[in-house]
Amino acid sequence: MTDGSIKSRTGVHIEDRIIDEPSPGERARKRMFSHVGFMIGGFVLLVIIALAFLAPLISPHDPLDQQLARKLIPPIWHDHLKVTWAHPLGTDQFGRDYLSRLIHGSQISLLIGFSAMLISGVIGTALGVAAGYFGGRVDMVVNFLITTRLSMPVILVALAVVSLVGNSLTIVIWVLGLLIWDRFAVVMRSTTQQVRNLDYVVAAQAIGCSVPRIIFTEIMPNIVNNLIVVATIEMAHAIILEAALSFLGLGVQPPAPSWGLMIAEGKNHMLFDPWLIGIPGTALFILILAINLLGDGIRDVTAPENRN
Amino acid sequence: MLIYAVKRLSVAILVALTVSLLTFSMIYLSGDPAMALAGEAATQADIENIRRVYGYDQPIYVQYFDWLGNALKGNLGQSHYLNSPVSEVIFTRLPVTMILGASALSFGLLLAIPLGVLAAMRPNTLIDRFALGLAVIGQALPSFWFALIMIFFFGVALRWLPITGSDSWLNFVMPSIALGYYITPAVMRLTRAGMIEVLSSDYIRTARAKGLRPSIVLFKHALRNAIIPVVSLAAVQFGFMLGGSIVIETIFAINGLGQLAWESILRADLPMMQAIVLVLSCFYIILTLVADILNAFLDPRIRVS
Amino acid sequence: MSDRILEVENLTVDIPVGGGMLHAVQGISFHVDRGETLCIVGESGCGKSLTSLAVMDLLPSKAFRGANVLNLADEDMLSADERRMSDIRGNTMGMIFQEPMTSLNPAYTIGNQMEEGIKRHKNVSTAEARERAIYLLEKVGITGAASRLSQYPHQLSGGLRQRVMIAMTLMCGPNLIIADEPTTALDVTIQAQILLLLAELQREFDMGLILITHDLGVVARIADRVAVMYAGQIVEQGTAEQVFNRPTHPYTQGLLECIPIPGKTDRSKPLGSIPGIVPSLIGKFSACHFAERCPYAMDECVAENIDMQGAAEAGHEYRCLLDNETCDANARKKGVA
């Protein structure tokens, strides 16, 4: 980058060329805020999280409160006699307010999604980083574990285990967490491998830094970007899995307002009261979409070269 | 190439053995299997009886090797509920799932690959955004909900398609779509990314400079290279799809392996559950192996070394 | 049929970029006759590669091409549609690229890739195509040609791959070959062989050859005529003898100062260098592009565009306001003439 003016030998004056560049932080922030998917996904996710936290405050009714006299009221936009603002999203076959169940359901999805993601993240990252950093036998063992895990059909195993051990929220979280760590391991392993051979890591080794120190101060900051992206993918994955499990009756137990369970319960009334599956399904769709958009956005902003 | 295949095969066998071990140990997750089998009203004598009949009184490793030995001979035990050998039942139900899987795979690929190619040929245009949008939506749509929506519109509201059973090919349309679109987003993105990369490569420039026709450049030269990783991905995703068939089969009441798995889980028919998990896992392992070998075969750089 | 294989007049290439319109090639004119080698020489970014792509009509879709005349042996290529161009490419006009390692499709055999061109353009049987492939592979000095046909590109070294590329370009017997830095990516020892090979083949098949390079040593070896490009324009053009022995344009003189040429350069003096950097070609720019770096620049030089003017001998032209005698004197003072 040139500074100051350039004069030719004859003294003819060529204009100054001073180049003023923004800092990396400013550039990243600018990219973030101009990335449509990131902003939308992040915003929607924040809204849903807020709903989950404020559920007890903003729910018009108790999600478990059955009022059989008020069963199967359609949502407010239907052209029907029974429609009322007391139940803007209608009621289900037990007379429970759908809006309240929807809002409380977000708690379940987010809780399970986040916890399972956390558990699988810890397992997968530990395995992946170890494999990527140490290589050799450790890598072989981890690869073997990953291949073994990938050889097992997740839904089937989850269903089988839950049916045998029992289905509580905790068990579902742990079963999922112990099953979906593979992508964490694979991605963290390859990222660590790439970072491992960078000059400053080798330099840290050369000056005698201890292994934990190298891992935490040199390697981790560089793989954090990928880690966050995979975390969003797996959180979405866990949410879908929980919904599927609950839909099949082997996830969260009724009368909890899990969205998957709501779909299952509404399935039999689908013909005349399609909103019973339409509303929770749409909620699931929006939540997953938001998380995916956020993850894509993070990946685009931090490492556009990984875009596909 | 041969060495590569042999190495992969030995790893696959090892993995299969590990999976068999894990599957076998499933039976102990609910506590004492003899007690579970005997039921709540059983006496101690009943439980002991069951224990002896089913061999639960043997040391664990003996039980495992017995079970493994039998499995290798094709004997996966007796179903607790159906009163027939597990392998027989699985064998009868397997073809239906295979048909479903094959048609779902075809649908998924026929949608994904052309879209990916088109999107790569015209990046950032309408068709590209449409393809990417489809991928994004596809990844966010839970398959069981998608299936229900389709049932509502095509089965109930419009009455175009049957919603349960597995009699005619029409029964397989909606399930194939519901199951197949699961692989579309990933395959489409990979095809698109691969094509974009390949289309800007030097050998494509050479092909154009030779005056070859555009369709030849696109298919013979570009797609041939871009498709290599896609084949592996499709093979692996096919496996995941089969696992997910349990949900689709139960919704559409299709009499396949997934439905069988579901029934045996509901009835706690342990031998059946174990066997299905084992069979599916072995299938996955074979698929991954096939994917690896296909990958190596399609790329002359690996095949002819 | 006339001897003139390629006639280019006022060729321009413009590419829209972030900061405006990049005028990568600004009105260049040149020609190639049968049996003649024209070397287009210039530093990276001067537009020489884009010139060759423009002639072949292989520019990226964003780019705009314009010209007054673009004739391939009396056929007007400006009005040719894509179908006609695709008939011409690889047939009467061929191109060799810089990177032999990546210019061949890794998924198909050498034979497959060599034969597909001739089968596309000419009505030959597979056996005939194969025969011609073997013939040409031997011509480019590859032994065991028949077995090479069933090999894959990754099994060959860079030098061999480039020979294959040359043979492949010759399959349909083109009248004109454009070689864009064919030896830059190869070992120095191989470079000489490939160049001599090109020169030999050109003589034998009586083709026109445009060789694009930044290496003056290459030019000295095989050029009949030379066009010196700088910042999108041709600044000097003439026979090799004219340009090397009586360089007129200050840039050419500067170049020759920089590069030691055995037999010409005085070993006791330091090598020259040209201070400054290449100007940006984005947006309007009228003036001599070299003025900023030219030791003889005058006020008139930055006023407006400069046309080509003739030098002392016929066929030798340069783009400078200084007259011929002054330039000669400068050259002699620098020791390059």
C-alpha cells in the first residue's frame, strides 16, 4: 500500500494514494450485520429463547389445564362459530390452550436441543481434538469409534434404548447426547489436523509449551469457529430427533407439551382439525430453520471458504 | 487398489463385531431380561425356568459367543411374540423396505443432482437461489411432519394417493418422497459445490478450447469428476435414510423392516430388536465400504496408482 | 488461400470489476502469417493471456470483447456465433495452456482425450483417430506412444503432459496455435526442449504460432516477430531482430536493460531496473501508461492517448511521442542497441 504522492522523473504530480482499511473486527462485524440469513436466524432464535424463558409469564393459560368443554376450538383465523381470542391458536382434543402449549413446548425443544448438543459437543470435541493433535494410535482408535458409531442407526438405537431404560427428559437428553457426537469428532479432528501443522503451533511446541497449554491457547481459538457451526447443526439435529422420538411416543411423556408429541396427538384429528399438526410442525420448522440459518451465517462470516 | 479394499474390509469386520457386541448388550439395559420376559406375575421358579431356557444363566461372554455364532449361521433367535424365527420374519419384511429405500433414493437423487448441476451452471441466479432455498427448507423440515402434510393434501384433501398399506406402487409415492427428500439438501449442495469447482478448472478450459460440444463438456468432463464425492455421500446417506424409514413406515403403515422394528420395540421383543439393529448396522457397514470402494474406483488417481 | 492466418485490429477487452470497468486490453493490433512465430511478451497482468482468450472467444462471461477486425484466414470471427466458434476451436485454431499438471482431465485416458477432439471435428473412425494420436505422440518425442494412450494423466510427468497437450492440439491439423506460457510451469531444463519442439512442429506443419511469454530469453530463441505489451497496450512491435537490436520504446529498452542476454549485456555494469509500479487500468485513463515510470516522460505524455508510430524500418512500430532518432540515441546510451 503506497503512501504519499508519486512524482515522475519530470516532476509531474500523480495523486496521493493513501489506503484506509477497516480493522478485522470492524470487517467481521460489518459482514455479520449485512448477512441476511445470520440476522434473521439469530433474531428468530432469540425470540424463541425469550418465549421459552418468559413462558410462565406470557402464556395465557396453563398448558396442562384440560377443559373438555372447550375442546377442538379452531384458531382465530378460521371462519367458525367457536373461535375466540381467549384461545388464539385454538385448543386440542383435551381442551388445552394451544398457544400456551406451543410456548411451553419451546422450552422442551430448546432444553433438549441445547443439552444434547452440549453433551455430544464435549464428547465429540474431546475425541476429535485428541485424534487431530496426537495422531497415530489415538487417531486410529478415535476413527474406529467414529466408524462404529456411524454404523448404528441413530433413531432405531435411541428408540430401543429409551424403550428399555425408560423415557424421562434426562434419559432422552443423555441418549441423544451419547449418539450424535460423530460430526463434532469428525470436524474437530480435521480442523485440529489443519491447525496442528501451522507454524505458530509448531513454534509453541518448540519452546516447550505443555500439551494442554498448546491445545487451549493455540489450537482451540482456531477451531472455535467450526465448533460453533457444528454446534448449531447438532442442536437442530437433536431437536428433530427429540420431536421424532416424542412423535413415536418414546420421547418426552404426555402431558408435556413437546411439539413432536403435540403432532402425534393431533395426528388422529388431522382430517377435520389440521391445525393440530400444522401449528406445532410450523413451530418446529421455524426453530430448525432459524438455527440452520444462524449456523450457515456464522460459517459464512467466519470462514466463507467452507461455504458449499 | 486391492490393498486398499482389503484394509477397508478388515476395518469393516472389526466394526461389525463391535456393533454386534453393543447390540448384544442392549438386552441388559432393562435389567434382568429373564425378569422382563417373565412378566410381573411370575414366580421365582418361572423366572429361573426362563433363565435356563433362554440361556440367561450362562456367563455373559458365553452368551455373547453363542449368540454371535448363531447369528453368523443365520439364526438370530426366536421372536418372543411372533413365534417364528427372527431371521425368517426379517427376511420377509426386508424386500419392502428395500423397495422403499430404492425409490426414495432415486427420488432424492433425481431431484438433487440435476438441481445441483443447474445451480452450478448459473450461480447466483434464480435457479441457484431456488435450489439453495429448497436445500435450506429441506433441512429444516422434520420428515414425519412432511409426511403428515403430504397425507393431508394428497391423500385426504385431494385423494390422489392412498395413505396406508403397501399394495401398489402408488402406495410408495408419498413415502418415497417423504423419505427421499432427506438426502436431497446435502447431495444437492455437494453436487453444486463440486460442479462450481470443476467448471472453473483448467481441464474444462482445455475441453472448451478443443471445441467440444457444451453437453459433452458438461457431462463427460465436468460431471464425471464432480460426481465422485457425491456417490460416496449418497451411499452413506442411503444408510441414514433406511434408519429413518422406521418413522415413515409407521406413518404410512408400510409392512417393512422399519414397521417391524417399531412393533418389536413396542412389544419389547428383544431378540427381534437386537436382530434388526444388527442387520441394519451391517447394512450400513457394507454401504460405507461400497461407498469407499466406489470412490476409489471412480477416481483413476486412486484406482491406477 | 492467403498467407495471413490471423488478422487482429483494435482488439479490446473490458471486464466489470468492483471499482468500475477494467480496461484489460486497449485496442491492440497484430497479425500472424503462415509459418511465422509471433511472440507476445510482457509482464504479469499486461493483458497478454486475455488477448489469447479473446482471440479464441473463451473469455469469462463477464468480459466484453470488441474489435474492428478479427479474421482467421479470411473468415470474420466477430460475426461467428458460438456454434461456429466451437467448430473452429480445436480444429483450425488451437490453444496450449500454461499448467500441464491440471490441463488434462484426470478421469480419462490420454488416448480418450486426444481422440475425442478429432472425432468431434472430423469424420474419422476410432482406429484412424488412434493412429493419428500415436503418430503425433511420436512426433512430440514420446516413446512407447501406443501404451501411453491407455495411461492416465497423473501417471505422466509435467514435461510429458505438456508434450501430450501439444500433440493433442495438433490432432486436427490447425492453421494457428496459441501457446500461453507453455513452459513457465516446467523445469528449466525441459523448457528448452519444449520450445524447440514447438518451433520444429511449426515449421513442419507450416502453422502460425503465437507464443505468449514473459521470458525474453524464450523470445530470443524462437520468435520471428515480437509484440511488446504493457498495461493493456502493445507498445512496440516488429521483427525479433528489430526489437532486440534496435529497441525503440523506453519500456522495451528498460526490459532489455534488466535482462542479461548472453553476448549482449555488459557484465561490468549493474543490471537495470524499472522503478515504479504498473498503473491501474480501472476507469478512464488517457495518457501514456508508461509515463510514470519513463525516464524521458514529458508533459505531453500524460495529456492524451498515444498512437503507434513507425520506426526507421518497415514493419517496426512503437507507441511513443519521442522520435526515432532520440530513441535510437537513448538505446545506444543504455547499451541495449
